[in-house]
Amino acid sequence: YFGRFENVQKGFMNFINSVNLLGKEFKEKNNVEYFLYGRGEISNSVDLSLFNSPKFLQGEELYQSYSQMDIVVMPSRYEPFGLTGLEAMASGCLLLATTGLGMDSYMDVGKNCLAIPQNSEGISLVLKDAILNIEKYKPLRQRALESVKKITWDRCVRSHFYFYSQISQKRF
């Protein structure tokens, strides 16, 4: 998980709960490591026993961590765009993210990412499948790398300029 430790918008507690549903035996049997990277406080009452210590990353350390991940879970409940998803895909990670949000502009479920529901039970099922079948999803990861190459700042600026020019001309 990469993002703020804020549950209302980011839904990170659903990820924590989904990992806890998979349990210690699954983690050990499949040699899995779970990471929480972000900013904010996590209540001491939250069971993080299956996770490496949460920490905040930036700069080169952040990019290095993305490059070492196989899967990134983005359980957002509200997300206007979702740079985390793009960064994950550009790093060759398998992105597991909720649909119907801002990430839909670059996500193509089943082609460059996998969809997850907004509940812990559903996330744990998709995550379990992704972990057990990571090699099966290698083509999705490759297509993700290719698809993010089309998203550039130049394209973003041009799209925003077009959007606001239409509004200024009262074209809705």
C-alpha cells in the first residue's frame, strides 16, 4: 500500500483487514511481505503484526520501493485521479484498485490491472489470487507498463486547457 493512512478517502483499513483475513499461515506458506508506505498516524489498536513497519517514503527511496514490489493495492473510496496507480503501473507492479473513480481514466480492468471491491473480504480474495498466480498476471503488468507511457504532462496540460477553454466558451 502506498498512500495516506486515511481511511475515509483512501480505504487503507480495508487493505489491512484483507491482509489479516489471509492470515499468518498464508503469509508464511507463500513467503509474502506486506508493506504500508505513507503519511499519517495508524491507531495502536490496529493489528499490524503481518506487516513490515509502516513508513513514509519520498524521492529515490519511494521509487526504489515501487520497483521492488510485485503488487500494489489501491483500495480508495474516493480518488480524483490516483497518481499511486500510475506510479505502480510504471514500476511494473500488478495494480489492484477500485473502479468507478479517477483511476478509470488509465485503468483497463483485466488488461492492465485488476479490480477490487471496497470491502476487506473481496479485496482479500483478489489479493490471494494475485499472490498465488503472480506469473499468470505477467502480461497485465507488461501492458500496464506500455499503457502508462501514453500519459504525459504535455497531454495532461493540453487536456486541461481544452476542458477549461470549453467552459470559458460556455460549452458544457
